[in-house]
Amino acid sequence: MDDWSTYRHPAPPLRDLGLACLGAGEQSGLLPSFADRTLSSHAVVLVSEGSGHFAVDGRRYEVRAPAVIWLFPGVSHGYGPGPRGWKEHWLLFTGPMARAMQEMGCFTREHPMLLLDDSSASGLADVLGLFPQLRSALSASGTHGDLDASVLSQRVLVGAGMQRNKGPQEAGRDDDQLLARLSETAHLPLSLSQLADSLQVSVPELRHSVQAATGVGPKELMIQLRISRAQSLLADTALPVQRIASLAGYEDPAYFSRLFTKKTGRSPSQFRREHQRAEPAR
């Protein structure tokens, strides 16, 4: 294998306003271990072969491929392969979008390492397949290289963030079915316990599944689904706002308008003026 590592000093706008790739690489074999190292940026390490260790926050993890290790700025850590070595890809990144991805559940400090199951192997392979393009982008000069590296890094991070230690493949399908059923029932006036009962799961199971799949809790997901439905109705129909509030699951139009404005930055009437595709009511 062609081991490589490339670093880059990206354009300030990407650092200050978006997501900037600071470097990436690919290595395998008996690599040196790190101990008590602290980075000034975020990083992700993708271990696709072999085994080793990872230490952070006083905890020591046994790593076995396939695995994803998330590193956070200012956090002391260490990692390295065992006596038979391993194969790793790594990516350094920074910028406000990194914080946004973290808050959306792409990666969390609570779960700095994920040991993936066999069902995730193909997904990880797709992520690793982006690294040759990332290497080329990091080697290209000028703004174009910065932008290409940023876009590819986002794809790597989203792909890595979608990997979960789900266990049997059926678990992933069950989560997908649960989310689909949530989307279908989001407009109904159900409490969290009633919602869990309707889905034939416990409240803790519902919270865990939704958080793992979306990065937010069930209540916030329901709000997002309702607001999304309201946006579509505002843009695609000429129905009165009061009726749209009801169809989205809110019997109090005033509360709906306040919540919609808080979540979207626009009142329902403002959103409709900007996005309406249906003929206005006469």
C-alpha cells in the first residue's frame, strides 16, 4: 500500500465560516503509538484492518477493525496498533461546521469510539473510497483545492457519522421502520408515552433509537417533522394558516406561529410569501 499524509493551510473563510480540511493520510503496519497528545483541531481516525488501543479521558478502549475514533480539540488522548499492526485513514478538520455536525449527532464526546459490526463494513468502505480524491484535492493549489477538500471532508464525516454499532443487521432495519412510522404519526396529538405505545416500544427504547439515528430526542424530532410538514403545506397549498397549524398537529394557531417563527426565522405568512408555489386563496 502507498502510505501517504498531506497537510494544508486552507483559506481563512473556510476556517472562519465553514469546514476546512487541515490534512489527511493513510497508513498501515506497525505504526508508532501516541500518548498524552492534544490536538488544536478535530480529527477522525478510521481503522479498517487490525487491532490496537485508544485512550481518552482516563478510559482505555480496545480497538478492533472496523472502528471509528473521534478526536476533539484540547482533549488529551493516545492510540496505536497492537503487535500485528493495523490500517488507518485519518482526517484533520476545523471550522464552525464541525460544531454544527457535533450538535446534530454526527459525532459526540460521549461516544469517542465506535466498534462497527459487519453490516457497516460496506458503508465504511464507501467512506474510505473518498480518500484518493481527498489526497488529490489537498495537493491541488489555490481556492479550488481548498473547496474540493472541504466538500470531500464533509462527505467523509457524514459517512463516518452514519456508522453505528447496531449489532445485527435487523436492528438497523427496525430503526428505519420506527423513524418512518414516526414521520407518519408526527401530526397526531400523542404524548411521548402514547407515542411509544403506538410504536410498540418502551420510552427508553424510543429515546435511544431516535437519538442514535438522528442526533436529537423524540420530542425535538417530532417538532422538526411537524414544522417540515407545515412548510410544505405553506408552499404548496393555499390553505389558511389556522388549518395548516391543525394539519401539522397544533390546535393553537398562535402557539404554532410562535414556534414556527422560532424554528425557521420566518413567520408562517412570511415563509409563504417567499416560497409559495400555489395560487393564493381568493
